Amino acid sequence: MTTISREALYDLVWTEPVRAIAQRMGVSDVWLKKCCAKADIPVPDRGYWAKLRADKKVIRQKLPPRSPGMATDVTIGSGPRSYLWPPNPEAVLAAPPPTEPTFAESIEAVAVRVDQSLGKIRFVRDLGSAHSLIRHLLDEDALRRLKPSDAPYRLRYSEPLFDSPFERRRLRILNNLFLALIKARHQPWLGEQARNVGVTVGSQKISFTLDHPRARAQASGRIQTPHEAYETLRLEIPATGDSWADDDSGRIEDRLREIILKLIVAGEIQYRANAHAVYENACRRRAEMERRLAEQRDEADRLAREKVIKAEAEQRKMLLRMAADHRAAQDIRAFVAAAITAFGSEKAEESPVAGWTAWALGVADQIDPVRRLQITEDGTSIEKPAAAPETEPESQRR
């Protein structure tokens, strides 16, 4: 999966053939062309590279401005996303820091550009050639009216929803909005009872409402409108707070161009707000990873200090033990010397304590750490393992 800016991809497809680029990215040339078309990036026509090699005149198409709500980056290919938990702060901080999104074109300039591209908008009262979404609602209402046995349950046992003048007017307004939005290359969407309404502008979903100001949902889910003033309508875009209502200055049908312009520009406003939110979240995540990394390093330093302290304590403990063993060995040797003195009149080879003397001195040598002590280059003392003790002379075991 590769993510690249529109400008960089545009320069790339006009620098070398699409097939070579697609092969390097691990996708087909057809898929790469679809990605370019979705991002409004023109690609060279068939024969462009042959003409270029033959030194014939070729025309490089300009990159059109980014459509409202369209992402500034293009994602090519697909692949599984791996999420490490807990996250690795070093891996996160190794990535480049997030860059704050900037937009050369102001919202006002975007609105002017969109307004110029809309052309003339004509209100169509006839629903005979309605948008497919509106046509689907009308077809379902026809099944509710006829109640055929093969109709779905929800259509067989409910009354028509769009027979009243109020609902028919709502559908006419929605139909004209949808036709104009489709012409501007934005995809509308419609929910149950034509209440969940919106349009996809670029990569953004913009919802809006068109209903009576005091419309309420019943327990059955059906929308109930007041019996009086059926012709009063209000259109609102929650994302921007813009709204229009029937009043003395005019009806909603007279403001379709303004509404369509606001809906499209709302997609760009929402995209920029989301881009800044993503940037701020990335900055907060990076700051959190820096904090975690500092905590991990502090913890590693603390463990290292504790390890040194523990090693020093073990060294002191071993030193005290070796000193005690050395004193015991010295005591044994002094005791053996006193015993030899006591039996000094007897010949050593004929003395009954000769074997015992050798054994006792061997025990002293065995427990004396001085004979096994080694000092390492870092000044740490190491004690070699003691040899296996000799058995007590048989004369002493009796």
C-alpha cells in the first residue's frame, strides 16, 4: 500500500508510463488509472510515449484543482494494517513528525470556483424522470397503495408515505437537489421516508434535513407533521449551521443554487477540519510516545541502579562470608599447631594424630577462600568452587 500526494502522482504518471509505475507499486495499470481518475489526475493518452520518443509534439494536460472534500493524498493498493499493542514508542518516533495541513486556496475561493462550475440550475416540478433514489421511493409507495400479496411485509401493511402535497413537495425539492449534485459529480444518499438525507462530497459525508420545523417521529418510526401549515419547510445543514426556511423573502425552491453551493463547500470545510483534527491527534500521540519513552528510559535507569546496588550488596555479603571462612581456617590451623605441640615428643609417622593432622589441615585449606580468590579487571572478587572435602581419617571415625 502506497500513499502519495496528488501532485507527486501527477508528476509521476507524466514522467514514465503508467504500467511501469504500477508494476513498481505492486498494482495493475488499470487499477492505477482508476485511482488517478478518482483523484482527478489526468494520465497520458494512448500513444503519448511513442510520440515523445519520436520527438513529435505532445501536450501535457494540467492538473485540475482539487475538488471540494477530496483528499490531498492518494492511497494505491491495499494491505493489512498492523497495530502494535502496546505501541512501541521508538518505532512511532522513528517515523517523520506530522506536518500541519495547509491549503493554498481559501474557502471563499473554493466557493467562487464551485459557483462558477454549477452552471444554470432549473427547477423541475415533474417527478416522471426523477433521480433513481426518488424513483425508488415512489415505486415503494405504489406497492403500499396497491398492497400486492407478493410485496414485502413493510410495504404490504403500511399506508403510502408521499401522497400528501407536503410530502410531494419535499420529494420535488430533493429531486432537484440530487440532480444538481449528480451533475456536479457528488453522490447523494437517501434513507427511510426520505428523512435521512445527505451527499458525499469528495471523501466527506454531509447530511442535511428537509422537513417541517415541528416534525416529530412517532413510536412506529413514522414522521408526523403538524396538521396546520403543511407547506412550511426548513432545510438545515448541521455541519455548518446553515439553514433555509419558507418565509416572506421566498421559498426554498427559489434558493436551490445557494443550498447546493453550501452543501458542496461544506464538504471542503469538513475535510479541512478533519485534516486538522488528524494532525492534532498525531501531535498528541507523538507527545504521548515521547513521554512513554522517557518513562521507559527512567525505568531502565532505575532497574540498572538497583542491579548495581544489589550486586554491591552481594559482593559485601560474599566478602563477609569469605572473611569469616578465612578466620575459621586460621583457627583450625592454630588448633592443629597446638595439637602437634602437645604430641611433639612422638614421631610424626608413628603418631596416632598424624592422619588427623593431615585431614584437619586439608579442611582448613578447603574452607580458606584466600586460596580460591580471584580479582577481575573491574575490581570484583570471584571465588572458585571449593574442592570436594576429604573424608575424616578412619581412626577418627572409630
